[in-house]
Amino acid sequence: MKSKALILFAPGTNRDQDVAAALQMAGAETDIHPVRSLYEKKQDWSTYQMLVVPGGFSYADALGAGRLLALDLTSYFSNQVQEFLAAEKPVIGICNGFQALVKAGILPETREPGETPRATLTFNQSNHFECRWVTLKAVSQKCIWTAGLSDLLDCPVAHGEGNFTVLDDQYTKALLENDQVALVYSKPDGNPADGVYPLNPNGSIGDIAGVCNPAGNVLGLMPHPENNIWTHQVPDRANRPDHFGLPLFVNGVRYASQL
């Protein structure tokens, strides 16, 4: 039986079809549901093995990128989300979805209401919207989405608030020691980006492009691997090797199929 992925759709979401295509290519079934419909119909989430919070500009980024979608997750769907987390089912948030997971207190770790966040995503250091291709290196073996990925991933970014910032250096160290840094921005040859713009497009500390939760089943990342699953999507294919984003989704689907 194929794994089934629930893809959330909020007003302003625009990468839902893209991530659905990637998951289908990886072998999963997908359902795209507007969050309002899920709430009104009291949709049962237990029939799904994967949860996806896709990219876009949910609620036009009112009050901050991902903030209102985060309120949906914590207010209307708190029980369903907690059941997903408790069952350690695969969850992925991409770009705006990553922002929502962080602001909902799900990443980098579960945060209690009122607790001071130790990490956030804020405005790019360039002080403008970044839309460009980047190279990613998978570095976490704990994260079920990146474990075993040895090839680099090339994919685009499209965000204004992708700067991963932490409360203090000790927290960055803790994330690294706990193998929660899942993906980092790198040079095209795989060497560290070392914070150099535009290899690191937003100024994220430690070149962090994606993090997972302590259990490794929840991944959030700013770049869009779902937008490099076909060769025709790469604008400068002659100068880029076949560093597709699909293997990341294959990992997630494979893990979900074992649940």
C-alpha cells in the first residue's frame, strides 16, 4: 500500500502542486486540503502517513512569514499535529512551511506556549527578496529525510525571511551535536559556503538551510527541492550536475511506507 501525504493549503500557498508531484514521483499518494476545509469538515488525519506544509506566502505573510499558518497549526490542529509528532510520522515544511513550523514551536524542538524561542527565521541579511539557485549538502544522518544522501542538491530559493538565527552560539553547538542540522548551503563542489553571499543567500548562521527535530522525523528547510525533480527545471543545466531534489522525498516516502 502506498503512503499517503496530507498537503496543507492556505490562502497564498503556491508550491502545493509542486511538492505533490515530487511525492508522487517518489511513490506516495497525495491529498491537498485547504486548512479551512480541514477544520470545517473535521478531517481525520490518522489515515495519512506524511504531513507536508508547502511553500508560498500563506495569508500574504501577514504579521510575519508563516505566523498566521502557525496559529492554525497550534489553535485548530494542535491535537492532530501532536498525534503526528507522537507517532514519529514524517513531516516536512518547505520555505513558508518551515517558517510556520518554527513559529508554531515545532522546530527545532517542541516549544511550550509562552516559552522563549531559541531559534527563528528572520529577514535576509541582503534586506531584499532572494530568488536564485543554491547548492545544498545533506549533513544529518538522524534526519529521516536526509539520511544516506551523499550527492549534493541543487534547488532554488525564493524568500525574504530565510535567515536562520539562534538565541546564542551554545544553541547552534547543541543543534550540531544533536545532529539536527540537516542541510547546509555549500559551494557547487560541496565545500562549505562559509557564510559567503550568495552561496548562503540569507545569512543563516552556520550556513544552515534546514533543521530537523530531535527525533529526526520533522524537517524544515528554506530552499525548494520540489522544484528540481525534472531536468527542464534547471536554468543552467549545462553548468550543473544532476543534483536533483527528488532523493530527499524518496527518503521520506520510504520511511513512511514502513509505518
